Amino acid sequence: MSDTAVIASATRVIHANWSDERLHLWCEMRPESDWFGVTPDENSHPYASAPDFIEGESSRITLRIPVHAGIPMPSHDMVNLGGIEVDETPPDGLAEVEIPTVSIAPSAISRVLEDLMDRAESEDSDDIHAGPGVRYFVAASRLVEHLIAGHRFVPMAFQDSDGSISGRWQPWLADEMSARRVGKLVRSMPPVARAVPDGHAHDAWSITNEMLTSVTDAHCRRVLRVEEMEDTIESADPGLDHQVAWLTGLLGQIPGIRAGTGQRAEIAKAVRKWISELEDRGESSSWRFGLRLSEPIADTLGQDAPDEAKLWSMSFYIQSLDDEEVILRGADIWLINRDRIVYEGLTLEHPQELLMGELGRASRYYKKLEDALDQSEPIEVLLETQDAYQFLREVKPVLEEQGFGVDAPAWWNSPTGRLGTRLRIDSDPLESLEGDPSDPDAAPAQLGLGTLVGYHWEIAIGDTTLTLHEFEELAQKNTPLVQVNGQWVEIRPEDVQNAIKFISENPGGEMELGEAMQLALASDSAQTGLPVTGIEATGWVASLLGGGDGTEAKLELPVLETPEKFKGTLRPYQIRGLSWMSFMERFGFGACLADDMGLGKTIQMIALMQHERATAPKDEPILPTLLVVPMSVIGNWVKEFERFAPEIKVMVHHGVDRVQGDAFVEKAPKIDIVVTTYALVNRDNDFLTQVKWGRVVLDEAQFVKNPAAKQSIAVRQLNVPRRIALTGTPVENRLSELWSIMDFLNPKYLGPSGTFRKKFALPIERHRDQNKMERLRSMVRPFILRRVKTDPEIVSDLPEKIETKDWCPLTSEQAQLYEGCVKRMLSDVERAEGIHRRGLVLAALIKLKQICNHPAQMLKDADPQHGRPVDPSRSGKCVRLLEQLGEIISEGDQALVFTQFRQMGHILATMLRHELGRDILFLHGGTPQGQRQKMIDQFQEATGKNPILILSLKAGGVGLNLTAATHVFHFDRWWNPAVENQATDRAYRIGQTRTVQVHKYIVRGTLEERIDEMIESKTELAENIIGHGERWLTELDTDRLRDLLQLRADTISDEF
Amino acid sequence: MAKKKATTKKAAAKAPPPPSDRVVKSVAKPTLSAHVPTAPKKVKPQYASFRSSRKSLTNPRRVRGGVKLKLKPDEQPSSWVTQRLMRVAEEGAKGEIYREGLEYARAGQTKRFTLDGTLCEGIIQGRSDKPYTTTLALSRFDAEAQEQIVAAMADQVRYAAKLLSGELPSNIEDVFAPLGLRLFPTEPTDITPVCSCPDWTEEEPWCKHTVCLTTILAERLGSEPMDVFGLHGMPGSDLVDALRQKRAVGVQGPGPSPVLAPLVPGVSDAPSAPLEDAIDSFWDVGASLDDLDTPIEPPPVSCVLLRRLGPSPFVGRFPLVGLLQTCYELIGSDMIEAQSDPDSLDDDPNG
């Protein structure tokens, strides 16, 4: 165990380089001894090694990397994550360094890299990080997969310098979409990934192209290894037939083509000529030839032909590429009959020849155009409906790729132009479910995703529902393009067959709402056989789905009022949030309130509990709520309940002396809300599950993001009718988190996690599949309400500055140190007097504050400037800070963190760098002016690279303008609101357009809480405190000191 | 879309309305063949004159094994290059002389034909004992012109691709015109014919021997059009090398190279900054990686690239394209299945 622990604690950053047709992986790892102390060998990297946990061949490569004083410098990731503090000295230059690697053959690259990424991203990460090169080649490998799935590759022949040739599969990147994708890839290549000095001459495209080709070739060959083609090939002799020779080189494991010198040249030339057709993008570089297919014009003679006999016109045009709006019709070109047309400042030379030439070229891909070539002045070709369909389906994409313009009627390929199916759900109107207050038996029905709803499938074209009769009529027409209400639509024969099959297999009836929603919102046309175009609902289901755009714009819910007992005011959006949660609970749906940090999720939840009590029937017991929170926010909840709803009975289930077992089961029903932690839900599962809970609430629900973690499983096991999740992170973007939260809220709705991963998580996370993302969003939207501070509706409700106090717990280590320190000081002051006594008190006060910040600050057992990052779990404040900063960064916001102690600033900077893997700015009194300005600029640029700026309070007090921050943290307190406000105003000042949120950290049970209470009490004493620093404390007698400083019970965490 | 239509209407408004019987005109005008797209502009074929001529006009000494013009009397040259040179010769020589020269060429009076560097030389056997020595020369492109030509062609994907595959783009002359140059002779004065026969004079350089040699050259350039560059003092292989270099941005990986390095617009023509200049961002991944989407989807049209390629480039009955289609389908569907294979993934942690 201890061995693995040592390895697990070592941060490893994995890098990747392409060299010698293989991918080389190497890693940076901080050696046990400080690497700066080691004298590195000439030409070797002091902290690079081969990642031996990866399967591959051990190898070596040479890299040119930045050095300082002859020593290779660590990567940014290593500096940040590994807690290496380096000088700001820039590198001297590049030097060649030899590095041991594990090298991977092209055929294994995809698998090895994906395994590595999974490992790097997993929750129980053994501190392995994917460096920039790995991320780059992972993207390249995924691009290959995309290209292969889309048939975007070509067979090619390769020639070596000795003249030998071989068959190879190569990605085809020259078309517009692929060029754009590969352009994004190549432009993002980190220089380190092209640092191998070889024939590629550090060129990003050259390296990437070779890597893409090698991986493509390996993929293709793997599939073609077992071949049905062998029969055909075996009977032919590669020696005699060039085609066989080439094809043999494309299959199997040996790419080499055996051929004589002359034959080689012939094969190479033929392949080159053939493939170069693909580059043939037209005769003119500034004008494009195009074809326009127009619908048949209604016959004015009244003798309307049947659809299939109607004639479609395909006309020709020439379009300027400089100004795509300049289009010359073929008919006009013949009429104008000039050698040169100047139109809108653009010159078209020999328009008639261009038209003829391009028409000839297009006819190579579409034989029907040959008719036009026989005309002297071709203007159009007439097509029958069947041919028009074939043109649209099969020829159009080919011509477009070849650089021709193709204008299809607008309905083509639009969802309104194709046959689809829609799910219709009928449910009772909202009001009918409310129950009759006069009739005690007519309690509101409990509904939910398991409720059976009546449904049936409709055949539809766009928004138009077809009757069975209409559909049958369409199905009888033997043509894929037909008119429905005068509008042409595509009726694919396979769609008709599938529709008939689908409707007969799904006659409608009743099914569970969850199932219906899955069917309608997440179906693949691959499963149903035809596109599912959506869902239409009546009654309460419509209300559920209506709110489903993730905002509240469409919420059609009964709006509640602020509960009478609520001590305070709810803002309008908070009332809407309360109403929504109440509606969701009312109908048995689990709901996730995902408002931005600072919008008051806690008080909305408190109000929901009050509303529940105000509206419940008198004679029925209200079952208790179980609130599960991270340790760091227990204090907050308790304080908030005390402040806004003192009548609610709160019990904290936490700490060594917590009520357990049967005693707990007996006591819980008498309580309104039991607050416990994620760890205890798991540990005390056996008796927690015995209580009949009315509701379970998860706060900071992202804590269950790992679906397999014990605490995640434990919360899903709690059997309760009502479930609410609160989170401030944009859950929709983190898929395993989303699944885990949704599976808690509405079990089984998103399916088993394995299926979910395959169907949504992988395509979205690995390949950024937008269609899948959209489909998933539409499924989860009804259950998530997320308002952000920038929503116009919210902004108007918000003050410009929100101040909150964050109550943090002490860890047991902190508590022990704290108590020890208080005890020692009290016994010391007993025997001291005057200045000496005052000095003792002040020294102890400083120590106590340091303990509250982090034990390491007082014990000096960390050396943040050169040493390793401190363990954040030793400090309640640090844990909370990390949670909140994580949320802030994920929202793209920036934050200032103020501390009084420069040393604490160092500790925080190193710790945050390591934990968040980012550059952290730290500005203190000793920062030289030049660097100071640079940091401020970096922060104000708000590029997302430096979202956190730590300031020592003194350094931050002078005229700084830091409006790029929307969050201000006071990590420790100055006890002088004026000083704190001055600091806060760095962010909250002219130029600030957003709401600034101020977080003041207070450790519960300690002097921090006591002093805060005094300031809040606005007594005479408070007046003394404000503006006079801590001097007054030193005047207190020992008893009062004891009162003030002694640790209060029930505030220590035992879980860190 | 609507805007496009509007513009088209504007264009239409400028021109008189189309005649109502626009669809098909039954009167056949001399038309351009679609396969010779930008051949000499709308000029009537001039071969009618020799097509009808059957009787032998000349009576030279017979030559065994001489170089013969392959073009049959009733045939049109398949290459526009051949067509063009023959027309130039026809314009240069008087009708009778042209016909006689053509007869010589068909009869194989050319004892020897060499194309050496900038000079095309022929030994033509006439009526006298001794054969005549005949040469043809074209204008030279100087170094500056050559540079301009390479630059102009490298810019154009279609020129580069065709030339690299050893083919001459049909409208290649569009590159030369703006430079004030002519690649293929268009007028008789574009060729300098010299002959040792008594009929040849500097003022009237077109004798039957020069005509004969010109038609042989015409046919040769029809099949090997790249040779025309050599005649201008710019060997075709140099041009292709120069183009390759331009297009490959001077960087070629260490491994074997594809027989055709496709140009990827905006990527393969944008060389990376020197590594030394990238020290500040040495470890940084560019932001564009974040919006690179690579969805795994079957193509809208299967094997679209293969469809564009058309029939196999090789002769023979071996079903290459059909087999390649099978390859595409196997490879593509394997990828789609691999991405949605439930067995390859973890099971539900809930069991």
C-alpha cells in the first residue's frame, strides 16, 4: 500500500512525439530528490523517463527543447501540476536532448492513446496528466477515425527514394470540410510536438500528414486483413496485372509492390493520374460552374401530369467565387454572346467556352448532361421526377465535391421535406390533477417518469401530420418525390416501408413517460428506420416539456408566493425557481437546480421546505428531508436555516458523537431536515436507509460525478419519493456527472451507464458530436433549471454586489493545533503582564489565524517556494476555496483571492497551481513594479489562462483596477470592513458591468466566528473593533479571552 | 438564396429576354466537342480539305521504317495540341504544299525524328537522292519568364495536379497569355522552320518538308505535351520539380512520398514558424483544437471519392473499382461499429 501511495503521489506528465513512423511517448516526473539539486548529465533530460506502464517498445528519441543554463526546462504542465517553482527567467534557447520513450506502432496508436486519456481523466487518477503533445495526437487520431467512418480516404501509391513502390491508404483532406478540420488541427500543434529534428524540418503539416497517413493505413489494413477478396486476387497474377499488383499492396500486411522498374513507373504514373482527378476543381479559379434543379412549373393548361411524369428543369449558371451573389445564367451567356463579360466589376473571359468546358467536365460525373452537349447553345436539361431524385440523392454530393455549384430546391434535405414520425402523448390537464381540497380522498395523484401515459405515433412531414389515408396514398405512388399540399417532399421507399412496419409494430397505447421521452427524444433513425421528428404533448406532460429549454422562458407553471415564514425577500427568479421545484416534486420528477453560484440555491431550497409545511394537510406528518452536502458547507446551511427559517428543525448528522443506529432512526422523524455528508451517507448507509425520508437533497451534486464511487451508489440507493440536486456547475457539459445526477434524480431515465457512455458520452467527449449533444440536451432539459448571472432576466433582479459569508469547518488537525495554542497562551498570559502579556496575546492571535488558514502556515512544514504543494485537505478553508474556484473556472469567470499573509499567498499559489493545473498569479508587496503590471495585464486580458489572481491585502490596496474579476475572496479577515471594502473595490468599480460576488471565509467555532458576530452586533464593542485592528483584544482579561478564543464544539470535521 | 435569385434577375434584365423556342435548336452548327473544352475558340475544323483528298500528289523516294503520321485522312486529331499545330502548318503553307507535306508525313518520309532540347530535327526524304535536314524551333523562355510561369501555375491547384501527373491542363495557355507568352504556336510565325531543300527561303519558310515535320511534331506533342516546354528551353522535368518544390513548401518527410501530394488549401501551403521562434509557446496547444469536431458518422453518399474517380486507370478486366468499393464499405462500417460496440465498454457500475 505504501509503495503504491508513493507512486500515486508523483505527478507524471505524458508527452508524445512522432518520429520514424511511430508515436513515441515519454513522461516527465519529479524525482524524489529535488531535481534542481541534481547535476544532470550532458545531453540528457533530468526528469524525463519512459512511461513503463504503457505497452510498447522501449526506444529513444532526440528532441530540441528549451533549456536554461544548459539544463532542459520543465513543461508548463509539470511546473503547475508538479509544484515546481521556477524562476521567471526565460529559456536561453533550444538544445538537443535525448529522451527514453515507449514507442507505439501506428496500428496501436488509437487504442493506446484512448486508454491513456481515460486514465488521465479518471477520477481516481494516479496523477497522470496528458501533456500538450498527447492531446494533440489524440485529436489527430480521432480525426482519422472521423475520416475513415466518412469514407474520406483514398488508395495511394508511395515511392521510396530507392524507387520501390508500395500501396498505402491515405486520408483525403483536400475537400473543404476536411481541409478546415485538419487546418484547425495543424494550427493548434504545440511546438513540442514538432521538436524532433528530422527530415520533417519541424514542419507541423509534414509531421501531421505522415502521422495521419500511417494511422489511416494501419486502420484500413487491419480491417482488410481477413479478406473475401482473396479469391478474386488469387486467380490473378500481380506480375502481369498492375491493378492486382497495386491492390495487393493495399491489402494485407505487406504494402510493397513487386514490379520491375518500368512497371513501377507505369503504376505510379497511372495512380497519380487517377487520384489527381480529385484535385481537378474546375477550369477557372474565379468562376464556378453550377447546376440548378428547379421544380416542375405547374401546368397552366390545367392538364396536370402525375408527379412521376412531371419534368424538372436543370439549368446552368456561372457564379463568381469572389462575390457569390454574382451569378450569370446560361441562357444569358448565350444571348450576350461576347468574348468577355464584365459584370459588377468582375470580368468573365470567354464565358461560352467556360460553360461548354465545364459542362463537359460535369458530364463525366453525370451522364444525363451529355444530352446538353449535343445542343449548340445548351440552356437546360429536362429530367423526369425519378431522375431528379437520383440526381439529388446521389449526384449532387459528387458534383459539389468536384467543385461545381448545385442549387437544389430549398425543401431538399430539410427536416420539413422528409417523411418522419412524431410521438404524441396525451395526458390530463394540470388542473384536473390538483385534487379537490374538499374531498380528502382526492389527494393529488403521484406521478413521475414511471407514470403510464397514452401515446401514439403519427406519420408527419415536417409539422404536417398525415392521416392514414393520406399516407397510404403517398405510399402507393411509385416515386420518391411527391407533392403533399402543393409542397414537394422526399418519400424514400425505405422510409415508407419502415413507417408501415413501425406503425404496425407500435400501434400506440400506454407506456411509461420516461420510456416515451427516450423514444421520442433520443431515438436514432437507425433504430426506428425513419427520422423521429419530435414529441407533441397535451396536459401536464406539456407543462413538463414546455419548460424544457433549460431556461424559464417557457415555464408555464403555477407561480407560488414567498412562504409567509420566510425571513427575508425572495427575488423574482428565486420565486420562479421555488415554483419550478415544487411543480417537479408535485409530479414526481427529480429536479436539478443548477443556477450559477451566488444566485441563492440555498434559500430557494429553504423556501421549498417552508412552502411544503405551509401547504401540507394538517393531519399528515411531514416526512423529514435528508440533505447531503460536502463537509465544507455544513456550516453554511446551518447558518442559512437559522437566518431565514429559524422554525425549521435542523440536525447535523456529523462528527464522532453523532447519533447512530436505532437512536437515529427514532430521532430523525422528529426533525425537519437532517444535514449530513457524502462520506457518511455511505458509511451510515445501513441505518440511514431505514428512515422514511420525504425527500433527499444533494447539494454540490457534482460530488457524485463518478457514478461508480461508493458515495454515488449510496445516494442512489436511498429510496425516497422526492429528489432534488443542487449544483452550480454546468452539468450538461460533464457527461458522467450528468448521468450520475440524472440517475439519482430520475432512475433509469438515461439508461445504464455503459449504454449511456457508448451512446452519448464517447461520441460527445471524444468526437464533439453536435447531433448527439443536442439530442442529449433535449432529453435532460426538462429536469434541469439553470439560470446564469448574465441572463437578462436575472441581471435586472440582481444587485451589483452580493456579499456572502462562507462558513468553513476545521479539520481535526487544525482543531488540535488550535486548542493547544489557546491553552498554552491562556496559561502563559496568566503569568505575564503589560507589554509582555500583550505581545503574547498578539503572537497567539496570529498563530490562531494561521491555523485557521492552513496548519502548514503555522507549522512551517511546507516550503511553498521550492517545495511541494501543501495538502489542501488539511484545511477546511482550502477545501472550500478549491470547490468554489473550480466552479468559477468552469463557468469561465475570474477571481481575486485576498490574504493578509504573504506566506499564505505562496502556499495558496503553489497549491492551486497543482490542484487546478493552471498558472496562478500572485501579487504581493515584494513584487517588482514591472512584473506587477504584467500580472495585472495578464489578468485583465481574461484569456482564460490566468483566471485566478492572489493578492496580499497590502499589495492589493493601491489603485488597482481588476474588473476582469467577478468573484472576490477574503481568505482571512482583516476585521476592518473599510480595508476589506477597499480590496473588494478592485473588482467592483467603474468599468465593472457584471455582478461582483464577495466571499468572506470564516472558520466556524473559532475566533473568526466570534469576531464576526461582534461586528455584526453593531455594539459599542464593535465600534471599538472596527478601525482599531486587534489591539483591543490584548486588553481583555483572561476569562474573556478564553470565552472569545476557545473552540466551540460540533464544528470539527473528522473526515478529511 | 433569395439574393442570388435577385442578382440573376438583374443579370437577366440587362440582357434581352430569351427567345421562347430556347429549348432545343435543331439546326446543327459546328459545335465544340465537350471533350476538347477550351480548344481554339469556335473555329471550324479545317481538315475538310485533306479529308476528301485521296489521290497522291507527290512521288518521293520510298523510305523504309520512317516515322509515320498516325492520323488517318478522315480522322480528327484527338488532342487539341495536335489539332492546333496542324492548323498552324496549314495556315503557313500554301494549300498544295500543305497537302504534299501531309502526304509525306503519312507515307513515312521522315527518316529520323529527334526532339533534343530546344530543337526539333527531322531527316526528310524527298524526290532527290539526298534527304533534307529540317528543323523547327520555338521562342525561348528566359529565366525570369520561367520563374513567373512556375509561380503562376503553382497557385492553381488544377494546373499543378495535372502537370504533376504528367498531363497538360487543357487551358494551360490562360497562364501564359497574361505573361505575354505563348506555349503552343497559334500563328505560323510562332514557329521558325528551316529546311535544306531548294524551295525553302526565309520569307517563305513553309515547304512540304517543314510541314511534314510539323505534323509529326504535332502528333508527338499530342501524346507528350510536356515536351513543348523543352522546345521553349524549359525542360518539363524541371518544371515539375519546381512545382513540386513550390507545393511541398520545401518540406518532405523522411519516409516514402506519395506519388501525388494533394494540396490542402490553407494547410499544406502554410509552413510552420521556425521552432526557435516558438519558444514562448513551446508547451501550448492552440485554441483551435477545442472546436475541432470529429463525429463518427457514415457518409451521406457511400464511397464518394471513388465515385468521383471513375473507371480504373489501368487496362484489363480486373474489377479494381468494385473491389475498392468493397474495401471502403468494410473499412467504414468497421469504424462505425467499433465506436458503438457495447462489448468494448465498461458495464454499468450498478451491475
